[in-house]
Amino acid sequence: MPWVAIDFETANERPNSACALGVALVEDGRLTDRRSWLIRPPTLDFNPYNVMIHGITEADVASEPNFAAIWPDVQQIIQAYPLVAHNAGFDINVLRRCLDEYSLPHPRVQVFCTRVLARKVWPALESYSLRFVAKHCGISFKHHNAEEDAVACAGVALRCCDDLHAIDLSELANALNILHGN
């Protein structure tokens, strides 16, 4: 079954302030598509700390579409596929708050967290941040670039499946006795 890894970057501490989104589509056990969008948040209130992390500024997104404008394209890619994110609670919360901001319905999807998967598959890692887990998997990427993070997350999930000989995320979650979120 296909699935999509996602990653958001936010302008500030408010979860509806997405300023970038990256997605990575996995089909038949391999990455088949990747995309990213810069997003104009509801307000151009950028926290300097967030800018330091991801490098996206007000000027970068001032003329970009808002979340509602990109949602049809995003929705077409994610469809009803399971979603995967590293520290999924953050990214799924951002998705939900952005949908709420524009009164858009929430899709019903399964959610898997590669941070949780990695803890179960490799219990002795020094850290479970995406940077450390990706390094363990031999994945190099530009951290805090939404598309690169989504692709790295997809790679981590694929490696988890490979290491446990699971054909997909549901089988992996079952093997690890992990419940997926909705």
C-alpha cells in the first residue's frame, strides 16, 4: 500500500503558522515522488528562533499561496494514504490546525511516527532525532528543509520495514505492537 511522509516547518510557535511543507510518496517499497511548497502563513509573524532553524523568512513567503490554496494539490498526493512523519504529533497537529484555519475538513488517515518506529526497531541509538536516525540509516539530507526531511523520514520508514522484513507500515506496526493514530 502506498504511503506519504510529510514534514512541516512553522513560522512561529503557533501550529497554524506553516511556512513550508514537504511530502514524499512511497509506492511498492520505493520513493516515487517528492514535492514541497512554501506557504504564506495567516500572519507574517516569524519567530527569529524558527528562522534560525529553517532559514525561511517573511520575505521568502510573502508572495506565496496560503495553505488553503495549496491544499488541493497536497490532498491529491496524500489522498487517503497513511501518513508518516518524524515526531508525527507535531506535523499532524500543524496539518490539523492549518485545515482548521481555513475551515477545511480533516482527512481520515492512518498516522505513523518514525520516531516511535525507530525506538522499537533500534532501541540502543544515542538519540531518536531525525538527524541521528537518518545517519544510522545512511541517509544524508539537509535538515529542516521540509522536502528533504520528508524524504529522510520516508527513508527511515523504509529501512525499518526492511530490517523487520515488513511489506508495509501496517505490517511493521503490527510486528512492533504499535498502534497507529488517526
